Amino acid sequence: MGRIRTVTREELHKMTQHIIIGGGPAATNAVETIRSIDGGQSQITLISDEPAHSRMALPYWLAGNIPEQHTHTGDDAYFERLKVETRFGQRVASVDPAGRVVKLAGGDTLSFDNLLIATGASPVQPPISGTDLPGVQPMWSLEHTRRVLEAAAGMESPRVVLVGAGFIGFIVLNAMFKRGWTLAVVEREAQILPRMLDSDAARIVQSWLDSQGVAVHAGTSVQEISAAADGSKIVRLENGEEIAADIVIIATGIQANLDLIAGAGIETDEAILVNDQMQTNFAHVYAAGDVAQGPVKFSDRREVHAIQPTAVDHGRVAGANMAGQEVHYSGSLLMNVVDVCGLQSASFGNWDDASAEATTISNPAGRVYRKLLWTGDQLTGAIFCGRANDMGMLTDVGMVKGILQTQTPLGPWKEYLQENPFDIRRAYIAAGVAQKLVSTTLLGRPSQPRGYRFQDAQPELPANPAHAVYVGTKS
Ligand SMILES: Cc1cc2nc3c(=O)[nH]c(=O)nc-3n(C[C@H](O)[C@H](O)[C@H](O)COP(=O)(O)OP(=O)(O)OC[C@H]3O[C@@H](n4cnc5c(N)ncnc54)[C@H](O)[C@@H]3O)c2cc1C
């Protein structure tokens, strides 16, 4: 009788073929994580119809702060160093989880042991006539950014109408504000940023926009966009108003890119349902980022957060598990932080939980708003508005994020914060949040320097350990 030999981990790595679909942060973080575990042994094929890049960097290009190239997240040398076979400019047409193959739009069929679907999301097209006119478009991709810059070329202050006053729309608005363009916003709901701020905070942001010359039309929707004789556009609102525009940006929401899994038997809800290891209902098929609906903090529901930090976490957790290291994700924290033309606005966690106990500070004249939401002695949500140069505003936002991320019970520090909502640092340190943050890592191992992704460049300064200044401080 022949002896059964156990396959070593190294042999297993060598035999494994990973396919990763997507070139955004979820995909590239999965690649890096796999390589940090298997040292380059497995086969990785990355397929993306766009180059590897960060959508989050597009507004910096739009604002003129960086060139297009700086939105890219890896060059050929980077992928060669990681021993990744790349297929950029190619689309996956379908996925067969049981047969372990993906089919490309060009006809190629590739087989896999593990598959990661990190295909992100696409803007939804609202049913408004005129959205097909030139100069009317979303602002979601490299191509969209290029088109907006082309449309604005030669104009001193192009008139832009933003349709939809949500998180991404306002990030784009801020980039155009930095350019000095003439801006108007239309929001169907009664308030701006309806999925990010409560109505009191939204009122403060809206009055700030008024003071900055940005016209806000809330509580009305766009009925029609038509072409004017001079090539510009007329945006007609339901309330009868008309706004003249050179460019119209449609930012009315996004939906997960699921076309490639049609009929594949992969369970979906709003997006692909994944467990805390980023696995779908097929254990060898993973999903991450905007296309995945996964575990979240402060809820048993699975949600789509559609933000960069969640895409990075998802990608790293998926990558670790694909490389055979069992890692369980504690869930993503909903966080939206946006600079609204100079007024910082942020919300975290269950910021709209009507059943939570709330501590609120509101000074509309000073553009200051803070709301802390409590469940027992735990902070479970927060809303912030304030000028970046207001004392402590941005560090407070960072510390509140840390308290929420570590889900630290604050004990007596809850009452302290209720009485002193501007002294977050004392509670942050005393409750041990900094120590917790330093000792907790996503993959359960010390974080590693990741270097740069271009021309093998290396940082000139050694990284400082985060929060070192707070750790060890006596309470
Ligand atoms: C303008 C803008 C600003 C933003 N700013 C912020 C911010 O400040 N903070 C923040 O947290 N988030 C921000 N976001 C959101 C953030 O960029 C996304 O959450 C993040 O990009 C999601 O990463 P992902 O890897 O899941 O998907 P993506 O980055 O969308 O990458 C998916 C890739 O897969 C490709 N793909 C899709 N289908 C296929 C297929 N069938 N075959 C091959 N390739 C395919 C797509 O073309 C895309 O390149 C911003 C987004 C935009 C558009």
C-alpha cells in the first residue's frame, strides 16, 4: 500500500493559480498580501479593463494638484517584481465557479484555484432626458476625468451643475471649487449629503456653500437637460427653475459591477455577499471592495460601504485567506470624510441611529457641529463639521475614528465626553484606545513597510510608529 504524503505549504503555494479581476485598491492589496505570505511562489493573474489606479486620486488630478500618472498605483516594474501576470485592457465576460474558469471578452478561457472578484461599482444612470448630450457625464473613472478636463479647457470658469449631493459628488465638487469654476448643485432630497449628515449638520454645510458662492437647489430634481444653441446646456428643474451649464456631472449613486457573474450561482443582495474571510458561497471564490457586501461594525447586517478603506481591508483579508492564512475580518467601519469647499464634514458608524443616546454641540454661526452617538458606554456613531483650522478638529476626527474602530467601552469617560465633547484626546488616551490601535492589526501580524509602487523607489525617511507619542502615557 502506498504511503500518503502530506503536501507542504510551500508545495501548495507553488500549485495554486489565483485569478484576480479588477485593478483598484481591493485587487492590488490582495496581490500584495498574497505575495507577503507566499514569497512569490503561486501564480497570480490580474485582469482589469482599466490600468491599476486609485479612483480616490482622480479629484486631485481634476483639481490640477497632480498629473494623471500619479493616479496610477503600479507600473510594469512593480507587477514584475510581484511576479504577477497582468492583463490590462481586458474584460472578464463570465465566471464559472464550479468549473473554476473565467472567460474573457476576447474569448480566452483561464482556469483558477482561487478567484477574487474585485470589479468595483459603476455610476447609475438616472432616467433623465439629455444625459447623453456631450458634456453631460458621471465623474467616476480616468476617462471621465479626462473628458471633464477637455470640456473645461480654454474656459476661465466653466459653469458646472452637479446632479446629486452625495459623498462622491461633493469630493468632485471640491476639486472643481479649487479650480475656481462656477458651481451649482441639485439634490432631490430635502437636504444635501442625505446619506452622510443629519439635517442640522446639512443646514450648516448648505449655508457654508451659500457663503462660498455655490448655488444649492435641494428638494427638487432635474426634469430634463437640453442643448442650447451655443452648445451649452440648460438644466431644467421640477420647481421650474433653469440653470445654464457648460458641464453637467451626474452623481446620483453607484451599483456593483455584477454582470460577469450573471447565472453563476454566486449569492448576491445589493452586491456579492461575503463572509468574514471574504468568501462567497463558493469557498474558493472571494469578493472584495465596492462589489462586496460584507461584515460591518456595530451591526449584524452585511453592507456595501463603497469606500477606499473598506476596499483595502477587504483586499488584504481576501489575499491572506487565498494564500492559506486563515484571517477573520472584524468588519468595516462606515466613514465618510469630505472637505466641502473648505468646511470639513465627516460621519462615522451608526451616525443616523435614532435609538442611540446623542450628545450634540451645534454652533451654526461658527460652522461647528458635533454629534456623538452612544449605545451604553460605547460610542457607536459620530458626525463632525468644522473648519480644518479650528482647534483640534481634524485630530478629534481621527481620534473618534479610533474609538469607533476599536469599539472600546469608555466606562466613566463617556460622561466626561458628554460634558467635554471638545476634549476627546483625554478620553482617547485614558480609555486605552491608542494602545489598542497599535496592538491590533488587520492580519494579526505587525504591519510591514510597503515601499513605493513606481521604479522601485524607497521612502527617504523611516516610518514613525503611529501614535507612539500617546502610547504609554499614564491615565
Ligand atoms: C472621484 C472619486 C473620489 C473618491 N474619493 C474617495 C475618498 O475620498 N475616500 C474614499 O474612501 N473613497 C473614495 N472613493 C471611492 C473609492 O474610490 C472606491 O470605494 C474604491 O475605488 C473601490 O475600490 P475597488 O477596488 O473595490 O473598485 P475599483 O476601484 O472600482 O476597481 C475595480 C476595477 O475593476 C475593473 N473591472 C470591472 N469589471 C471588470 C471586468 N468584468 N473585467 C475586468 N475588469 C473589470 C474596473 O474597470 C475597475 O478598474 C472615490 C471614488 C471616486 C470615483
